[in-house]
Amino acid sequence: MFTEKRKNIIAALLIVAFLSYSFFLYLSLPVKNISVSKETSKGKLVWQQYNCNACHQVYGLGGYLGPDLTNTYSLRGPAYIKAFLQNGTATMPNFDLNEKEVSALLAYLRDIAASGKGDPRTFTINNNGTIQQ
């Protein structure tokens, strides 16, 4: 059996090891200087206001009623997306978005499409927990 002193030493060593590893992980993460335009920020707010994530996914996260929109801008183009946003479909309601909201959402989706691929099945998980596309 371990004595109380040994238990405390082991606990202290585990805490130090955990903190050291966490510190190492945060220092080794790739840092990107990302600047987001005001239009993209407005688009994200519109996305949140209309709860688009309830039906659509971005980077594989979100609802399953609508398609993943991560790369839709680069694959289909702005005219395709704009038609859906202005008219809706049988499964997507027409939210009566004004022109500013539509252009902000297009900027947001353009920014997302430029940031990488959205199919999580193609991601590579590194040993340190980061993901490569």
C-alpha cells in the first residue's frame, strides 16, 4: 500500500506532467494571423441570427436537414447561393433577407470556403490533437 506521503508525491507529479504537456501543446499549435472583414463579421451575425446552423453544417458541424455549406461558395458560386437565399426552396424557408444580409452571408460563406475543406472524413488527426486538411 502507498503511504499518504507517496500518494501526495504521485498526485503532484501527475499535475506537473499534465500542466507541462498542456503548455507544450498550446505552444506548438500553428498560429495564423487571421483578419476578418466587416462584411464577413456581419455575415456571421446573420448566420447566427437566422440560426442557419440548425439545418446546415460548416466543417461537418451543425444540422443535417440541409447540406454542408463549407465549400459551396467555391464549388457553386455566389449566384447559386444567392438564388437560394432570396427564394428559399421546398425544404428551406424564404427568410425575406434584404440585399445587405444576402451580401453579408455571401461574404461569410466565401471566407469559409477559402479557409479549407469541410469534409471531416478527409481530415488527418495529428498526435498532438491538431487537425490537417
